Amino acid sequence: MGGDERRTRVKSVVLETPDGIDVRLGWDPSMSEHERKRALAKELVAAKLKLDPKDVRVEREAPAQFGFHTQLFASVEGTELSLQIRNASFRAATVVALTDRPYTIGLDIRDLHPDTATIHEMQRHSHLFDESNILNLIDHWTRVQAVREADGRGARVVPDVVKLDATRQRGWVPDRKAQYTILDLSRDGFVVTLAFADAEDARTPV
């Protein structure tokens, strides 16, 4: 695991979420992505356990391979906590989610101004009727990405296979039992999306 963060403060806000899941959005261009996400995780853990953030240690899982999406782990006085921490970043902004429930969680964050390459990627995979409606394309894409992150299999689940219902508040991957609840947590110009479902269902083939 990597070392603890050098800084512990980041400009941040708490986002409104369901019981059992805490999410904080932070931004600070003077901090690295790794510093931001560990600082936000410390704030979430400290608030949940009613501790001083200085008493919480957050470390990063060592990468298993190139491109491996590492997770964060929190500990207090050398004891690792049974908390699931997930994160996503876009430019100088980072969003972190925390839960002690038996959920699997996925996050996505971006702004409303995708570059040309991202637009082409969204159009290639989303298969929407009107691919020229960029706001609709972003709304669809961020929900698909949040479900993919929650699924946990990474690039093995291509965007094309993720299904959303007509409301886009439910999503699923056809070869797994999980039905994901999808929530829009957008704030301060950032499109923030949360997807969560029962962790055991996410591992169970249909």
C-alpha cells in the first residue's frame, strides 16, 4: 500500500445520498488526485465514526497491473476498518463514496463540456436514437459508466452491454443478477452519478 497523504484539507461539499452511503465532492487544483481522494476519504470516515481526521489513516492498494483501478483502505490505530471506499476524478475534482453496507458502489464524474474524442466514444457505444443531443448523451454515458464501475470487472464489461430502464434510474449488466439503483448527484457544474446494488447479486450470474 502507498503512504498516507501529505495534506488533509480540501474544499469539499457533502452530497445528498440514501441512508448507508456517504459521498463528498471536492476540488482543489493545487492538490494531486491522490491527495484529494485520500483527504476526502479521511473526512468521510472521520465524520462517520466521530473522530478527528488526523486519527484516520487512508492508504492506497498497490496496483496489481497497469491500468488497475486501485481502492482505498482506512484504518484507525493500526486496525483496518470494514468500510468500502470508492472514488472517481475529473480534472481538479474528485468524488468519494463510503459505505458500511453490503453494497457494491460505482461513481462517475465529468463536466458538461466533453472534448471531441469523448463525444465520439460516447456516440460509438451509447447507441442512442439522437446522438447529436450532447446533454442527453452525457446523461446516458455517466450512468453507464457508474454501473460499470460498480460491477467491478472493469474493461471486461464494455459500455454497449450495460442496460438502463426508461427512467435511467435502474441499470444492469445482463449476465449478472444485480439491479443497480442510479442517482444523479450533480453539483457545482460537475455531473456526478452514483450506482449501487447488493454486492452478492453483482457477483451472481443469472
